[in-house]
Amino acid sequence: MLHIVGPLLWYDLARLARRGRTSLLRFVYGCFLLGLLYYVFRQRFPGYHSLGRAFDLAPALPPSEWTRFAFQVVSAVIALQGAAIFVVAPAYLAHAVAEERERGTLELLFTTPLLDREIVLGKLLGRLAHLVNVLLTALPILCVVQLWGGVDGRVLLAAVTVTGLTLLSVGSVSMLCSVNAPNVLTAVVSSYALVTILGFFCLALPASSPLSFLGEFDSQYGTALKEWGKQVANLQRLSGPGRIMLPSLPDVNLLLLTLLIPVALVHLAVFALCVFLSIVSLRAGAVRLELPGRSLPQRVRIDEASWGPFEEPKEFSVHQPAPTVIWSHRPPVTDQALLWKEAVHGAIFNPGRPHLEWLAR
């Protein structure tokens, strides 16, 4: 697996971690989570949201009410995670390749032994890992809610799976826009446009979006329970008094598989297609640099009007004069392109004394 991704993944992980954007995103996302929990609590318990009653005893409610409240909290958190993916991921992923192209450093990556697959997957998975780190901020809340009951662990795992699949598809679409865009602004605008279309498509298939997955599961499971209740009532009416063999309850595992298999196929197909197109088109828009050097000889035919009475047509080669080569004071790139980039472009190179300031970064 690691040889497929390549070494650029670890370099991008370390570089993005040094920027500090992940910590800022986690802080902002945590503030939104607190605000959402306060809103859900205020809607469910109107008289307990004031500061004066912050340390009062919890409201006395039957277990079924606490179960419903826990389900509302989990649904709100999963929906917020889905909204964060559609809002943050395009802007975060669109800079991956477009930023390198805008700075003129993408061609330097092409001089390294890195494959196109390693460049695309390294950039994509490195930024997706940071977004997963941001989304894990909600993990303690989802764990605490389990104490109240009402949310099956299998259902919660399925909802998290849908969130992860959505992150893969949205990230791959944004990466495709970043590869084909000439600059960062175009990449961001096109990413949001395509991700918006993908979001509406996911809402048309409710189980494929984290915004509506739990609601769709609750609706289908409630319908299955009603059908089970009707079957029990019919059996009791037909059999009369005495023992009857009740039908089994709706299978949660079967229902989750029915919902997840089409969702996984859709998101994985989008991910595979966008990654393939990104790899194919990575070098298509690259700037081709013309290196100075001696041109090839050109064969020139003499004009027929200049022939003599006994002369045959001749062909000869005319060599263009060699261009003047201006030698640079920079060292050759060799096979360490990234090292050469940091040493030459990161600081002013002194041919008499190597400048090693980049080592302290």
C-alpha cells in the first residue's frame, strides 16, 4: 500500500502540519459542535437552557425520551460532519496541485522519479488525512451519547462509513479540479460547482449522504416495524387465544447492508474515476520548457530556376549557428530535485560557499 502512494504523502503530511491550519479548523469545528448541541438541547428541554439552571438536576424523563434525544444528537452531529465535508473539503483540496502550478514548482516535481500516481495520491491522501483529523473532534460526543442508549453501534458505524465515503468522493472531485485548473481561484470555484452538483445527487439518493442517512434508516426501520406489528396482529386474530409463533423482528444488519452497498458503489466509482482522470491529465497542462542547445540540421532543396544546363538537383545541409549559452551559477538538478528546489529557490545560492539555511526549516 505504501509503495503505491509514494513518499510524497509523508512530506505533505509534515508540511501541512507545520502550517497550523488543522488546529484552527478543529477549533472552529468544535465551536460549531458546541453550538449545535446547545441548539438541540434547547429545542428538547426549553426550560433548562438558561444559565441559572445549569447546575440543576437533569429532567426526569422515561428512558424512551432519553433514547429519542440521543438519536437527535447523533443525527445532528453526523449531519454537521456531512455539511463540513461539502463546505471545507473543496477549498482544502483545490490548492493541492493548482498551488504548485501557480508557483511554478509543479515542473520540479516532474523532474523527480515520482510517478504521476504517487503525486496525485500523495497530495490527495495527505490532505484527506488532515480533514479526518478535524472530523474526529466529534468522536468524544458520539461516545458519550452511547450512555443514553437509543443509537445502535452498528447504525453509528454505518453512518460514519457513509461520512468517510462522502469525504473520498468529494476530495477526489476537488483533486480533479485542482489538476486541470490553471490557478487556485479557478480550482476553488470549479470544485465548489462540481461538489454542489454531487451534493444534490446524494440528496436525491438519501442513503448516500451523511445529511440524510440516519433519517432514511429511521424511516425504513420504522416502516419495517409497522409491517411486523401488522403481521403479529393478523396472527393473533387468526389463531385466537393461546400461544402463537411470532415472526422475527426486522434484521438491522440486512437493512444496513441494503442501504450501504449501493452507497459504497456510487462513492467508490466517483473516487476511482476522478483519481484516474487526475493521474492521466496531470502532465497534460504542464508547461514544456525549451532548453537551449544546438538545433538539428535542416535539409534545404535548391530552387529549380537556379539550375544550370547540365546540373542535377542537389541537397545539402545547412547548420544553424549554435545559440549563445549563458551558463548559470546554479548547480545541476541531478536526481535530487526537491533538495535542489529547497537549496536554490528557498535562499540565494552562493557558488563559493553553500547556503544551508534551508536545513533549519
